[in-house]
Amino acid sequence: MNKTGWKQVKLGEICSGESSNVSQNKIQHLMGNYPIFGASGYIQNIDFYKQDKEYIGVVKDGAGVGRVMRLPAESSILGTLQYIIPNKGTDINFLFYLLGKLKLDRYASGATIPHIYYRDYSNEKVLLPPFETQRHIAATLDKANELIALRKKQLEELDALAESVFYELFGDPVKNEKRWEKLTLSQFYKNGNSAIKCGPFGSALKKEEYTSFGIPVWNMDNISKNGKFDSSVNLWINTQKYKELESYNVIDGDIIISRAGTVGKMCVVKSQYPQSIISTNLIRLRLNDKLLPLFFVFLMTCYGNKICRLKVGEDGAFTHMNTGVLNSIIFPYPPLSLQVRFATIIEKIEEQKTLVRQALKESEDLFQRLMEDLFHPK
């Protein structure tokens, strides 16, 4: 892009920052017709608005600090955000992308609750193109963002399709309308109680025994929120240590389950590594051929806490999971042939999701290249 007409300015010369003193508690008594936004987006409607034109909200406190969002006219924000108003000659959409590129979270301070102030980043020097060039840049990035949003929507629709297929084949497992026989999970353990194993105690696998390569140790990070296995390796051990801990081994088709943190999160392992083990905060579950791991994980991911109690703790508090919790799970058991049919469909859906994820990454990479090229004219 030609740099004719571009000039270097301070951010504070092209926009202004205004604070909000509206608290979460206050808005509960201000029901009305105008939207108010917080760090996570729209909250509710209230009876007044602060800004009569479009503006930008910047998260200034807590989680997501530095994140920017375009917000509509006749709306307001909570005190955890800050109003950023473009000056005359500054296109609001261009300013939105410019602020995103500046990565404002690098200005955050505060150990417990991070926060940033407009005064901290208003002196940041930026390149400002002519107004029509600003609009062109913003329109180009909007189109790239639309591609990203489309890919994400496709992934959501494929997830919804998988849930729809499950419901069509098995019905609601909580209501059990199809009257499947209810069986106990322990009936499907492969080789009895040896199929279920909690990870080694910390004294058996110390931090200093991890290596930079070797045999993978799976941990909670290898289980995604939607019940999929992430094969990225964060921890390794050597062959000698593996032999000591071989009873904690994992093979393809095993289920690994988080027993701390996000308790009950689980997935089916599918790995390129012939040998691996579980870490301290995982449980390994190995099923026989009467219960498909994919079916069971999908069932528990979507309906787990409605079917059984996945967490236990003192005085009823939900703090952790143990093998006894799994031993007591009772669930509607559909015919194996139906489980196989479901697994076949899900594998096809996952193949499509893999293609969409690849397209999403390409779209995100394209967006980042455009950000670099469009904001750095030659």
C-alpha cells in the first residue's frame, strides 16, 4: 500500500478516552430500552445511554484486559471497560483494528486484578493514513474477519449436527424415552479393575524427572473443553522412568479423565506415540468391546452431570473425582450396533471439522498478514 499522506501521530491525537462509573450492582435496578455491555459482551437493557454514536469499548480491568470491541450507538458500558471515542478524521472501524494491533494488554499492571489506563497507552505513536485509506483498510479487514466468523460458525453447526445425531439415535439419556437398559460403567471395564487407574502420586513423578523429549505424559491440557484429544505434548519422561510407571500407560482408544481443575472433562486418546502415560491429575479408563469409548465420552460430555455426579468432596462440595465415582456411574445402554452407527457418523463429522479448522487457520493467518501489510505501508 502506498504511504502517501500517512503521518505519525500519538494515539491520543486521534481518539479520546472516557471512564464509566456504572457498576454491575447498579444496573440491576435500571431496566430500560438501551443496551449496556461488560467485558464478556451484552448484559441487559437499562433506562439510559451514555454514547449517542458508535464507539469502541476497551476492557480495562480483570480477565480479558486490553480486549477491544465495537459497540453501537445509544448504549453504555460497565466500569470494567473504558469508552474510546474517535476524533474527527478518524474512522471508527480503522481505529478498532488499530487498537487491536497495538495489543493493549501489554500495558496491564496489578498482580491480582490486572488493569490498564488510557493515559498509559494514549502516547503510543501510530501511523495514520488519509481518511479514505482508513476506510479501505477497515473494509478489507472486515471481509477477512467475515471469513473467520464463517469458519467458526461452520464448526458450531457441525457440533450441533453431532448432538442432533446423538439425540436422534439415542433420545434424551436423562429421560431415557427409548427405555434402554440401565447398566453400571464398571461392567464394561477391560480386564477388571486394572482398566481404571489414577495417575501417579507426585512423589512418584517429580518435576525434576521430566525431560525435553522421550515418552509423552498426558495432562489436563490434552483434553479440550468439548471432549476432544489434543495430541500436543507438554511433558516428557525417559524410557527408564516409563518402565517404572508402566502401569499408568495409555494406548489408543483409552479414555483420559480430569480429576482436578475442570473435574470430569474427558476424551478418547488418539496418538501417534506408541507409548505414553497419564499425569497425576488424570484417570485412565480402558473399556471392553461392548461399549464404544467415543459414545461414552460424547454421552458424558453432553449429559454427564445430569446422569450422575462426577465430582465428590467433603460436605457435598464438588472438589475432585476418584475411581469410586466412575465405578458408580449408571447410564442407559443402547445396542452396540447403534453405538457403531453413531461413531461412523461422528468420524465423518470430525473429518469435516478438520477441514474447516484448517480453513479457519488459513483465514486467521491471512488476517494477520493483512494486519501487518496494511498498517505498514511501503
